[in-house]
Amino acid sequence: MSPDEVEEAARRYVPGVGAVSVERLGRGLVNESHRVRRDGRMYSMRLPAGQRAARQRAAAQVAARAATHVPIGVDREWECRVLAAASAAGIAPLIECCEPRLGVLVARWQEGHTLSAEEARRPETGARVAELVRRVHALPLPANARVLYAADWIERYRGVRAPRTQDRAADALLKAEAVQRLAALEAAPRGPAVLCHSDLHPANLVVAERGLILLDWEYAHVSEGLWDIAGWACNNDLDPAARALLLASYLGRPVLASEERRLENLGWLYDYVCLLWSEVYCGASDAPDARVRALILERGRVLAARLARRAGGGPGELPAN
């Protein structure tokens, strides 16, 4: 969006009556984010990114549903309901405005700091994150729950990804491994269905005075709780000892062998979903700047190598990057 469009949106959607001061923070495939100051108070404002903004504005006039669902798996109307519950529980920023048809979200700016990679891997951080995840999973399920399991994410992204035609053998290997892992999960009891954040990584976690606060709930959905534990472990490349400690902290008791195996399978599948997502992201015609795309491509290469090394291996160590 142009600077004039962003400023106009800030004046319209950010609370207050005074002048607005806008600082652009970043742009992704779907959103662009800004920090806005108005009447002495700071806010975060998320708007549709680039060409997608015009498409969403047009779609909002004729088909709200088409405007609130995008290919990478985001449902804006559901997100607003989730944010209302999480904000009321004190684990998400205070939401000031949520307009799903227009893709606009304004929240009170959350002071604090994000974790470094080293901090995220510390045992004491794992214990705090496990406690936070339990609070997420204890939230009441909003109406019209968005239920998605690993198989659903895989099916969704395969349908819109840009195939890696230069490495069809590797694609086939990973696809076959995913089928086996999904079958193993289906053959064993599944945990209760709970609200999952589904995008747990250090950049989405703020260490604030009132505790840990989670940002970016756009991928939230209902699934089994270990999906979030797998996400934190995978996104931080935790070693086996750290993974085991995280799982025990989340469960609050000694871990069963069956639970270790389930987390192993979910971890592999989480990495696979992230690999597919990276291909969708980087294959889009309106992907963001080259630097961001390069970082995502590099992470995709790491994930592809890690998944291939673990294919057929069952429970075991997360290989180093």
C-alpha cells in the first residue's frame, strides 16, 4: 500500500482523534505491518500487503468470504474470534479493531523484547513456554471452530504450492514418509482437541512485564496440543534432551514412550508443513523483497535436508542444521 493509503487507514482504524505517525515494520506475502503513534499511545496495525490489498478491498464489496480466506491458510473472521479469547485471557495484545473483510487488525502495542535463538533454547525458557502453551490450550473454543490436523495442512499446501520439479525424487521420498507418519498417528490415540497457536517461534513471543505474550494468531486452529509443542521444538531446532524436557514440562508428569513417538511424528510433519509453506510463499508472484525470500528459501533447504535424513528413522535426534 502507498504511504498515503497507510496513513488514511491509520486515521480511520486507530483509536483517537489526533494526528498519526506511522512507521512501516515489514511486509509479508499477505500482510504488511506498521507501528502507529496517536494521542501519545502506540499501536500495531496490520493491513493487506501490496496488490492483495486492492483485491481484498474489491472482494469485500461482493464476497466477504473470498476476501477473508487466502491460499496460505488464513481465515480472518476466525482469527478475530480467537484474538478476542486470547486477549481476554491476557496472553495476546489488546485488540482495538478487527475488520476481517478488509484484512485490517489494530492492537495495542506490546512493550517487551523478543527472544534470541540462544534464549529460546534455554531449559528455563522451555518451561515458561510450556506453561504458556497450556494456557493457550485451556482457552474456550470460539464459535465455528476451525479444525485442522497435520494431514489437512499438507493437503492444503500441496494444492497451491510451486512443485520442486528439479528434485522429484526427493519430493516423492518426503511424500511417502508423510503418508507413513500420518498413518502412525491415526493408529494411536489422539489427544483432546484444543485451540492451538500453530506458529510458535521466538519472533511471535514477547517477554513483557505481565508475562509471555503471543503475537500473530493468524494460523491458530483446533488440533491436538502436541502440535504446538512440536512447533516450538522444530522452529528452535531443539536437541533431543531439550525436546524431552519441553514435553515433560507441558505434560507436568513423566513422559510415556507413546507420547515421545507421537511428538517425533508430529515434529517431522510440522517440519514438512513448514517446507510446503515455504514453497507456497516463495512461489507466489507477489512474494516480498528478495532478502526475505532468500531467508525463507534457505530455511526450506534446511528443512528438506533434515526431513530426508530423518525419513524412515522413527524416533531419534533432530539433526543439526
